[in-house]
Amino acid sequence: MSVALHISFDEYSQMVADGAFNALRDRRIELIRGELRAMTPPGPDHSGTVTRLNNWSTEPSVKKVVHIRVQDPLAIPDLDSAPQPDIAWVKLRDFRDRQPLPAEVLLLIEVADSSLDSDCGEKADL
């Protein structure tokens, strides 16, 4: 894949804060190793599985010890990446000022059908 411009994690974060991607509307992207990657729209099976996992994750005993994030970015600044896993359990903290870092992730779940190769390869390596 040819990359026209490598974007650092900090540049990407500033672009998000500035609304640079607002015009994309429903198109989803994520930053992987400095590249903006289009995310495949979730199909019914994928969405249903994420919903079931989210319901399981929000049991009262779980919610007392972790935050549940659904298809929200994680911050991996050293690798210029901000992947968006389907489900992430992260340490309790107020994340209004930044995205969770890898050390704050307790459980990460990717629901893969059409994205299996990428999820089990490059994204798993992150």
C-alpha cells in the first residue's frame, strides 16, 4: 500500500479535536502505524455479536471495576496508532481528556469476520 502522508499520533489527535474528519459522517477510520485506514462497516452478525458482548460486559459486578468502551479508540502514540477495538475493558479513570493507553487496557475484544486477517495480524501486533 502506498502512503501519501504519514500522520503521527499527535497530529491525528489534533485533527480529531479540530473536527477534520467530521465531513466523513458515517465513514469510520482508524490510525494504524501512521496510516488512516477505512474500517469496514459492521454487518448484522458483527453488530449482534458486539451487542451481546457489551451486554455481558455491563453486568453490575464488572461495571464496578472497569469502564467498558465499545468501538472507541485506544492511544498507542509510540506506534502512531489509534485502533478502535469492538470492546475494551479499561481501568477506572475519567477519559474525557485522552484515550486509554495500552497499560490501562484490561481486556480487548475484536469481533472479526471480514477483518480476520488484519485483526489477527497487524492489529494484534499493536
